[in-house]
Amino acid sequence: MNAIKTKIIATIGPCTDTYDVLKKLHKAGMNVARINMSHATHKDAQNVIDLVRQINAEQSADYGPIGLLLDTQGPEIRTGVYQGDIDLKVGDIVNLTIREDLDVETSSIQINYKGLIKSVSKGSRISIDNGLINFRVLAKDNENLTCKVLDGGKLGSKRHVNLPGVRVDLPSITKKDRKDINLAIKNNISFIALSFVRSAQDIHELRAILKKNKSSAKIIAKIENQEGLDNIHEITKATDIVMVARGDLGIETDLADLPNIQRRIMYATAKWGKRSIVATHLLESMIVNPTPTRAEVTDVANAIYEGADAVMLSGETSVGKYPVQCIKMLKKIAAKTENFRTLGYEEFLSDKSDWQNIAIGARDLASRIDADGIVVVTRSGQTADVISSTKPFRMPIYAFTNNLDTFQQLSLVGGMQPHYMKSISNQASTINKIKLILRSKVRSKKSLKFVLIGGVYSASHSDSIQIIST
């Protein structure tokens, strides 16, 4: 089989939000479709949701399910709206203002955050447009900051603003986020990403909203600033999935330290047995070029060595010229890289439960008997999670579930090849059906041997390991 362990997330945008292109992305290897609510309207989002559901009905049996991920905008700070671009040159002295009731001149830049003046001090750095334009604060009054341009460029409207090292006094879940989360709940979206997570309390707040609305959506905590990094272990324990959101993280922290920060986060996810995503600038050059740089290929490989469950594309597939080629390139890099062991962070797994120990036992048994794969029978997806946390090496994992929500959510569990079965209640019948599916998936003349982990005496957790042959 050509399946890889690493899952691929593609952000859907103007160049990919059609039936034909989405179908090609899926066939090329896309596992999850991301809807970025910083840019998408509810109409845009609903279009993607409907198209993905249609494609899932047609080809999930062949290529696995496409999970849907709604990414909230979060508490963002942005510049105002201008008639044209503002040309900023290094050394210019400009005025940053929080006032809205004036005709802002070209030397003034409006910022939509009322707490800006209190948040910064003389000498503070302010970054705009993903760190491309930078300022140093020289002086301030009640409504304005006098700043020197450190890195210039053309500044357009509604550009993202970062205040490195500053705790922004904005709610973790904004009014806009709540509307977008309600859209996700209404459409039974599999994953909701919470932007700028600063503490475990942010996760608890979203969890309460989901529980109140009886939603089974998995929560993705996006780590994007120093405060989130400082609380990484508590956040990881509280959430389902962690995203290394390197765009803002590379601005809010020391850019030179970003590779080490990424490893710290990946270590935390491995320790607490949670799923992980590495995102931003993976194949950035492929927005305009048909092939990536050597550094980008190495960057993707390093994320896989660190044990990432998934890698995520942003502009590459939302506005880029080569979205399908990007998916194929990620799949090719993963296929090569997965022939080598991870850095071994999974050895620090702290979960000592019987469930997790059964999973470790299944992994080790499969290795000792040179099995053709591990079979997981799961209702909630938890057995798939504990197996995935052990990182079986060069060992395919086939997950079977009778729960459609779980089937979709397995799209983001590293190593899993998900299969939907209408019923798994009768053990003998289920195993016979699994054998037939495996025989069709793994084409071989010889008898095949698998280690199966599932629940024999319990419907709520796995309690047995078996060796099955086809």
C-alpha cells in the first residue's frame, strides 16, 4: 500500500474551493481540509463543508475520510483601512494611533486595539504584516505612539499586528469566534482550532461550549506566543491536539530559537500522549514555484522525525499555483522520511494506564513477530490514540470503527488507516470482515499476520491483544 503515517492538512481557499480540485487534493493525499475563518465567510465555509461531505460519500472508502477543521480567528489586532498602501522607509518616524474619529494621514497608522498604549513601553517592538514591517516605540501619550521604522515596506489595510512579549488583554474566544464555533457545531465539524491559546482555561472554555451543545469535536490548541509556550504542559494535558503555529510564534518569540521551541512543544505532546500538528511555511516557495527549496524539504522531514501526527499547508493550497503538487510533495517526503526512526520522544510517554500499556504491548508484540500490521477496533477513537502515541516503526495501523464521527476524526491520528464498519458488536463476525478487508488492501500471496487490539469484555476500552492471520 502507498499510505503514509503522516497526515496532511490543506487550507482551502480561492484556488481549491471547487469540487474538482478538492477531489484531486483528496486523491493526492489530503486527509484534512482546513477552513481559515480569518479569511472565510460563513458562505465560503458552508461551500467547502458541503463539497467535502459530497467527496467523502464518493471516495472515502478508497482514500480514507477527509476531516473538516474550522480554524478560529482568535483575538487578533489589525491595522485600519486605507485608500492605498502606506510606503514606510527605514528610519521614518510615524504615528501609531488608536483613534478612529480622525482622517488618518499617511504618517499615521490606525490600530484597532484600545489597549495598545497601556500594553507597550518606550523601547518596545511592534511587528506588522507577519513580521515584515517593524517599529520601535520612541514615546507615547494617551492615544498615540511615536515610532521609528526598523524594517520598512508597503503597508496595506487590515494587516495583522504582533506585540512580542506582551499579554494582549482580549478574550480568548471573541464574539466572531463564537459565531464561527456555532457554525462548526451545526455542521458537526470534526476539529475546531482555537487561536492564540494562552492557558488551559482557554481550552476549558471551549470544551464547555462544545459540551453544552453536545458536540464531539476535537479541540486543537494553537501555540502562537510566549505565554502559550510557558504553559505548554498544562495546555497539552487539557486539549486533544496541539498545533505548532509557527507564523505568529516566530514573531512573538525569538525567531532564532524557533526550531528548539518546536521541539519543546513536540516533546510535550509526546509526553502527554496528544496528537500534534506542525504548521506554517512548510512549502512556502511552492505558492509560486513548482518545486520546494532544499531547506523546506528538510524542514518537513524534521517535523516528521520529531513525531508530528500531521503537517499543515496554508497559502500553498489556499492561494498557491500548485496545490495538488504540494500535497504530492509532502506525501513523497513523508514516505522517504518514515523509513527512519523518530527522535524517540514517545519513550517519555507519561500515561501508565492499563489501556496505554496494552497499546505498548501490542506495538512490541507486532515488532517481535514481524507482523504485517496492527489492527485497531475502536468506537470512540481512544484505542487509536493510545496506539498512535507509541509510534510503531514501519508498521501500518488499520483502524476499524462503527462510529462515523470517530471515522472522520481518525483522519488526524498519525499512522491510522481508517475504515468504517456498520457494526463491530459481534467479535467473530467483525474479525472475519476485517480479514477480508485486509486481504484486499494488502495484496500478497502469502498468509498475513496482524496484531489486533480491541475490546472483548468492554465496550468502553480495549482489554485484549490477539494475533490474527488471513
